[in-house]
Amino acid sequence: MAPGNHRRWILVFVPAVSLCLLLLSCRGAQGDEGADRSIVPTKELFVLNGSPGIPFRQPTDVAVDADQSIFVMDGMNSRVAVFDKQGGYMYSFGTRGSAPGQMLMPVGLGISPSGDVFVADSGNHRIQVFSRDGVFLRSFPLTTGDKGDPTDVLPAPFENFCYVCDNDNHQVQVYDAKSGQFVLSWGGKGKNLGEFRYPSFHYWLLQ
């Protein structure tokens, strides 16, 4: 992003029969000290209802790639549905099951800087990685095995890590995004600082 041009995208997600996406954009030049940064003008508003003939069933996450294509995790349909930036349906990938490329109650997804789509395949206790066109690339299990419950995954825009939210084990786990090798984890069940109780989602804002 060019210096002096700040651009911020905020996604508002409603997990219902339909998915309402509100894409907001805020711009400001460096040195504009009088600008009110708390006011974000609306850029686009549209509703996504799923693909033709297949309505959403419990959509749980949404991500936008560098081309502004919109990826929606359609959990009960065990798939990812993809739309263009105007909200037009393009394609979907994933079916119900445990084979490579299949999903079982997936919850979260994230897109890496290279455009790969990381899926928190909760029912299969693993992270799966697809190309942006939906081609299965690889997968890796959580170190917590069949007791792991990945609810979200965040491929970091730095280094080569991806961060996984393990709901049932009250942890954030870090893996090598390419090899799937475990790096570290933190957290535990509790109410003290550094502890969690059933964490579910990452919130990530890039500027």
C-alpha cells in the first residue's frame, strides 16, 4: 500500500439464513490532523443468500482476498462459497466427509498473503489448505488430536506462521503454515490473565 494512503476494510457478519456483508472504506491522507477517524463512510451494502439452489446453512466466517473476492464459510453445507466483490456467486468447494478436501462442520477460514485458503475443519480436528480456486493442497492435524476443536485460523502476513484457535482446549496454537509443524501454544481454561474460556474467533485488522 502506497505511503500516505490509509485504507481500512471492515467486515460485518451476520450468521443467519442469509449473510449480510457491509463493506466499509475509510481513507485519509497523512498529516490530516483534523479528520475524525471514528466516522467510517459506507462503501457498499449487499446481501449474500448462498449459491443458486443452495441457500446458506449456518455461515460462520468470511474473508476477502487481494482481488476482493469474498469467501464465506458455509458450515452446515461443509463448503466454502466464493463471491465476487459485487456479491455475485462464482463457485464453491468442499463436501461433507473426512477425506482430503472434504470437511466436517468447518467453522473458520483465513486467507494467506499468497492467496491460499486455510480452513478450520473442526469436525476433523485439522487445518486444511486450498488454492483460491478450491484445489486441495495439504492438511495438518492439531497437536491436541481428536480432542482439538479448531474454530478459526489466521495465516499471518509475516514470517511463515498460522495461528489456530482451539476452542475445547482453550488455547491459541501456532504452526508453520507450510509444513504444519507445531511451533508453540499458550492459554488454558480459566478467568485469569492469559487464560481463556472457549475462545472462538480471531479479530484481525490490516491497515
